[in-house]
Amino acid sequence: MTIARLDHREPVPEPLRGAIVALGNFDGYHLGHQAVVGEAVAWARAENRPAIVATFDPHPVRHFVPDATPFRLTTLDQREELFAIAGADAMLVFHFDGALAGTTAPDFVAKLLSESIGAGGVVTGEDFTFGKARGGNIAVLREEGTKCGIGVRTVGPVMDGGEPVSSSRIRDALKAGDCAEAARLLTRPFAIRGSVEHGDKRGRELGYPTANLPLGAYLRPRYGVYAVTGRLPDGRVLQGAANLGVRPQFDPPKELLEPYFFDFSGNLYGQEIEVAFHRFLRPEAKFDSLDALKAQMNTDCDEARRLLAE
């Protein structure tokens, strides 16, 4: 399922003007984000308007702190697919650069939301801030929106266990290896998508050929071995076990995601696949010999098969 992808630096096409815009970062697209987007889509449908989900890329943190530790939970492509499933007609990308960072809150509303995008209404979370030096909040959005004829609705946090659902909670769960908690808050397993690279064939030598994926801007979950599933370009979903980390058995250390898919033989080089994390099996470890490593890999695969069958 595909939807239009728009660039905030270009005027929105006429058929999409007057849209209801869900506005936020939406990284991860968790339960809280889903509530905001759901409200925007419902409002749009009720008034026979288009629904647009606006997101920021790169994340503002990456602009202001270029060397920040990788923390993304989703790529733009993943978000686009999730917004399409939610019923959006388009995804609008605010390309966060110096120009956008220097845009004042009133100009963000008047020049971007109103003039360029032609928004008929905006839905965002109650804590949303925007504009130069984060000078805009919901009160400013309402005040400036009224001047431009833009309605504003807010959605409160989705609570879980007495705490708001947040991307920070999901990141903490993944860094602890708690795939189930992350999946519960995301409503789906955390997944890394990337193009399969040629590696040094270590897995093949051990009888476990792996598909090597770079981690890019994704958050690094806890290093270790996981029970995973992999989605191939043709839609097939394979079960497997994956090592995520720096491979302490081998020199030099190299950070990779290396899934081994059960009962699969084929060439995946250069193809884009998505690996979903279901259960953490064990931390990375260095073994006394390659035979000991291979024995542990046999055990890991048996355990992953068992867990994925449940």
C-alpha cells in the first residue's frame, strides 16, 4: 500500500489542500501516535477532506546534536506504510534543516501550514512544541491557526500502567532486550529494514549463512541473539535467529544485524528485507573455539524455533 509523499519545501498539490494534518515526529508510530493520526483521519473523513500525516526527517535532535547516539525506531519508508494502513492519503516530510529550525512559530503556521500546505485543520499531541527555539505550543498553534482559518484539535497521552506511552519507553525496553514490551507499546514487533550486504562469510563457514544488514540510524537494541522473523521483498515471511552486535568472536569488531533464516536457501544480496525482533535469547559472548560457537548456534536456533512456534 502506497500513499503520496510530500516535501514541505514544495506547495501541496491542489487535490490535497484543505487536508486535516496530523502533526508530530511519530517515530515508532506507537499507541500514542496512533491516537493522534486516528483522530486526524476520523476528522478528515467526517468532513470529506484528505488526511495528511506530517513527520520530521531528520529528527530535530539529529540536526541540533549531529553526533547523538542512533535512536530512530522507524525509517521514513516504514512510517509511510504505517500511515497508509491508518488511512492517510499522504505523508508530508518536514526536512529539518537550518531554515526550518530558524522558522518562528507564527511563520510555521502562516507560511507552512496555511500557505504552503493549505491545512484545513491540525491534530497533534498536547505537549507538541514547534518553531524557532521551540517557541510554539498548543496555545500558540490555536491562536495563530485561528488567524489562518485552521482548526486545531489535541489528543492527550495514551496511558499504560500509570505512565504515558512514549518512544522513550520503547527505546528503554529494546535496550533491555524486552521485545515483548516494545511490541506491546508499538502494537507490532520492532523491526529493522535494510539492504543485504556482502559480509565476510563467517556464518556460511559455520553452516549458518546470514543476511548482513547495516543498522544505520536505528536505535541499537541490546546486543545479543534474538528469535526473529524476516519479510522478503516478495512478501514471504521467514523465521530465524539473528545476532545483533559486534561479533566478539571475530576481529575486527563490526556492528551488524545478522539474521539466519531457517529452511531458506537463496540469494538476498542487494535486496531490502525487514527483520522483526520477537524474543531476546542471550547476550553476545566470546567462545573458546569455533566448535563451541557452532554448538551454541545450534542451541540458539532450536530455542528460536520453539519460541516462534508458540
